[in-house]
Amino acid sequence: MELMLLAGTRPEAVKIAPLALALASHPALRPVIVHSGQHRGMVEQALEPFGLAVDVYLDVPPRTKGTQAELASAVLPELDELLDRHRPAALVVQGDTATVLAGALVAFWHRIPVVHLEAGLRTHDLAAPFPEEGTRQMVSRIAALHLAPTPAAAAALRAEGISARRIVITGNTVVDAVLAIAARNLPARDPALALLEMEIAEGGQRLVLVTSHRRESWGDPLDRTLAAVRSLVAEQPDVQVLFPVHANPAVRGQVETRLGGLPRATITRPLDYPDLIRALRLADLVLTDSGGIQEEAPSFGTPVLVLREVTERTEAVDAGCAWLVGTKPALILETATRLLSGALRPHTRENPYGDGEAAARSVAAIERYLALADLETLKPGRGSR
């Protein structure tokens, strides 16, 4: 039986990769990686370090407007035809993007079970993050199997009336991915990162990794973050800043305007996944609005300042390895300074998001679900209480 794994963005590809690898030796399930076309080239880049490649490309034309509606309207008919032709045992969607929503809808319409990887993340604020919070709540209404990364995520699903028998706590597959790539200890491929690594080693300097790409960060919030970064560089003469900038031209222009030419600030293109993991291992501190980096950095004991007002990943904050600072320059600078000086330290070096066995648990959960599936379990809305 085919088990389709749908991905459209780099984070989705990274998080389905361990699942695809775990399924590769399964006697009854064959993983089929489907690219929705949301981010062309980036899915392939993310899969390559794991020795994986896209199996099926949806024939989705490049977007001209870049809107969610434009993407969904192109993905829906393509995926409809694909699922009608292949009839996979289930469709796995990961996270909370437009690809996830489109995929879940089409599979639900075809009465194909939707397996939601990384289910149950909640801020309970539809405006933050937007539109991701709405997407994951909607997908939870029609998913047949919820693979929750943490006990808190599972509790959120149960509180919404999802049957406990449809929820399995697996850990987050991103931890599997992080540990697998880190174990290979690959040298930096990006020339700017390689040069920066040499400078830090020779000068006894410290690295601060900065990323910001979410829609709610564009404009004034990003300007405030960049102001804090400039202040941090000015006040900490042994700090080097690395900012891999999102491909969005508006974001890149904003970062280059504020940080371009600043001493000890390096701006690069988006790093491939092994380089990102290398940067996380090297970093003394991370400033980010990325959900994935909030999950990845704790594997290396690297403290994280979360550049958001709310986060659906509260486990790292609760564990004392991340701090929610928003985009207030004074608070960012104060907290960063305390962490760099040692006045504030992470409380644990254990990653609250998993132990590297999430993919194996996910495969076992999917196998159990499919073995027990009957007519009613193919109707995700029935018998949920």
C-alpha cells in the first residue's frame, strides 16, 4: 500500500524525511513523497541530505500573486486527480501551511484517512500566527490520526473533543532529523558560513544566529528586531551575527538595508539544512521567529529568544531553554545580554520535543490505525466523544 507524504515547504520536507526513511523498510507500506509546488527547489534541497527525492510533482504553475488562494486553487485539482488515481492507504500532512490545508481537504473528500504529523499545536489566537493557527485547527477537525509531538499538544486535541484513541504522542520528527544530520558533522557548504566559522575560531568570538521570516514579522516588527541586533553588535565586541535571510525579496531588502555593511554582521541566502544545523551547534544564542528552530536548538543546549508575542511551542519556554521576547528592542537586547554574560542560563540540555525516535513511533501508530480501520474510522468526524 502507498502512504503519501505531502510537502510543499522546506520545514515540511525536513519533518517528513525521518518518516519516509523509517517507512522505507516497512513490509506493507511504501512511502511516496509528493511535492505540492508551494516552494519550488526548497523541498528538494531539504530532502537531499537524507538521501531522499520527490516521487511525484503536482503540475502547479509558478504563482504570480503569491497568495494562499492562488496556491490552493492550483493544488486542489492536481491533488484530486492524483488521489483518485492512486488511492493511497493514507495521506500524511505535516504542520500548518496552505499545502497542509489543501491536502487534508482533498483526502477527506476522497474518504482517504488524513494523518496529521505535528498535530495539536495551539495558541488559541487565530491572528497569531496567521494563517497557521486557523489551518491547524481546521485540519484537526477532519484528520483521522493525530500524531502529537508533545503531551501538551495531545492535551489540546483532547480538550477539543478529539478521541484519545486517535491521538498518539510521538515526539517531533524534527529532532530525529537534527540528530541524524548532526551525527554526520558535515563541513559548511556555504562559503560565508565557512569563512565566519574560521573567523570565530581564530578570534575567540561568539556567534548569534538570527532568523525572521513570518508574515507577522514583516515591516515594523522586523525593523525593531534589526535595531536590537545593531545594538547587540555595538555593545558586544566579541559577537558575530549570522542572518540567513528568507528568499522573500521584501524581507531580504529590509535586512540588507538595516544590516548591510555592519561590521561583524553576515547576511547569507537561506542555508541548506546541514549548514543550518551546523550554525545552530556553533551559536551561543539564537534570535528567531521560526517554529522549527525553537524545536531544533534545544538539542544543542543553544538558548533561543523567540521573536513573537505568542508561541504554540510553549514546551521550550516552560523547560527554560527559550524566552518569549516579541520584537521589543530593549527586551531583546536585555535578555540577549544576560544570556551572553552567563547571568541567565538554560535550565536543561534535554530537548523537550523528543528523543530522536518520533519517526519509529509514527510508523507504529499509522500501522496500528490502518490495521484497525473500518468504515467508521474512515469517517474522521464520527464517534469522536
